[in-house]
Amino acid sequence: MSFVTFFFSGTGNTWWVVKEFTDIASKNGYEAKMISIENDQIKNLSSLSELLEKSDAIGFAYPIYGANIPPIMREFITEVKKISDNLKKLDNKYCYIITTIGYVNGYGPFKIKNILRSIGLKLKAHVNIRLSNNLSTPGMRMNPVSKKKLEKRKKKRIKKINKFFGKIIKNKKYIRGIGPWLIPGILIRRITTPKMKLSHQRFSINLDTCNNCNICINNCPTNSIMRVDNNIIFKKGCTACSRCYNFCQTHSILYNGKFADPRVYRRYNGPIDNLNVRNIKN
């Protein structure tokens, strides 16, 4: 059995989960690949077609933002849809979804199940992994969990990922993430969806403290940050991942025009120490 997991990770949580899943599959003797949807390899539709056709199990992994799927992952699935009619039947593939959250999964498996059906895939397994919130800002102080608590969570989540993998190799249906919390998720989506489209408007740059490192520009997953003359601007297309905000070395990215003191609003630099932001996009 061969696996391919297409993933998007803003600040590292989904990347870590998919890496653990891929390592577990490899250690058990299975061929397994994890492919970032930011990777140039799959921008080539023929390469994407080959990956889909050669894999027995196809997975999609992403964080839940505002009880919704990140726009960048939705756009990637649209790209898959463009080539799905020319592929051999995908409905005989084992399709799985991995999601990560900071608090509660208000999205669940139902909407993604319908989206996948449109490209010929039948969802057979879904697991949701809670690690840490990744956004704490003025007006919404929700700091990441402590390092000690995060390490405890990671140990528990590895057991959960192992169980999930075990169900897949036995070709069993295994859907998790269903519960009463999905009901308020409907309302949350209605509120957050239009706001996410305007997420680029929340950010700006304090040029007095910016050191021109270009980390934000070079690592924006949607190329929505650019330098214009002597300023850095945020454009439409932002997928609300908070990568720029969290990985800014000088904390120069303002939120709604306000400086977020890192001693009060802690930045989240991923689930492992010294995470290089380039790792989570390749």
C-alpha cells in the first residue's frame, strides 16, 4: 500500500502531524510521501496526476480556520478537479483527511466529504488533532499552550495517529470529528468566511522596526505580501495562516494597526524547537 498526503500548514502543526503519520507508515514498510501544496512539484498537473494514480491511499491535511477549510486548500482541490476526469477511477483509492485545531473542530467531515466527492474520491477516514492555538492578537488574546503542555499533547497525539494509521491499513472506515460542536461551527463559518476574505486588511508593517529580512514576503503561501517602493503591502488572496505574523523576527507586523507586544501576545513558532519556516512549505 502506498500513501501520499497533500498538506498545507501555516505555522507547523499540520506539518508535524503529517510527518508523524508518514514516518509511521515508512517504519511499517509502506511507501509514503508528504507533499506540501506549496511545492512546485505539484504545480505541474502531469506530476500531480502521476502522484494520484500511483498512490493507493490519498490524504489531504490542513488546519481548521474559523470552522472552515483554508482557502488555499480549497483552491488546491479545485486544481485536482481539473484533472480528475482524465484520471483512472479514483473511487477505489482509500481517501483520508487529517485536520488540526487549536481549540474545537467546527468544520467536521461532512463538507469536505462533499467536496472530495466532486473529484471522485470517497472519504473513508478522518481524524482531528488538537495541538495549540497559533494566533494571539490585540482584541483576541489566545496565547499558545506552554511548551510542557505541548510536549504532553504531542505524545498523546502520536498514539492517536498510530491508531488512525492502523485503521487505514486494515481498509476500515474510520470517521472522527462528529459531535455537537459542529452546530455552532455553522454560525462561526457564516461570520468568519467574509472576514477571512479581508484578512489581508488586518496586517501592516512598522517600517521603523522592520529589518528588511523578507521572511514574510518569501514565505507567504499565496504570494500576498509584496514590497512596493519603500513599503510592504498585504494584498487580497491571504489565506489567514498567520505565518508572517508569527515568524517575524522583529515583531514588526501590526494587527489592525496595533503593535502586539510579544510578552503579552505570544507568537507561535511551531510544535518543535528551531523550526525553519521553509520546512513547512516543502
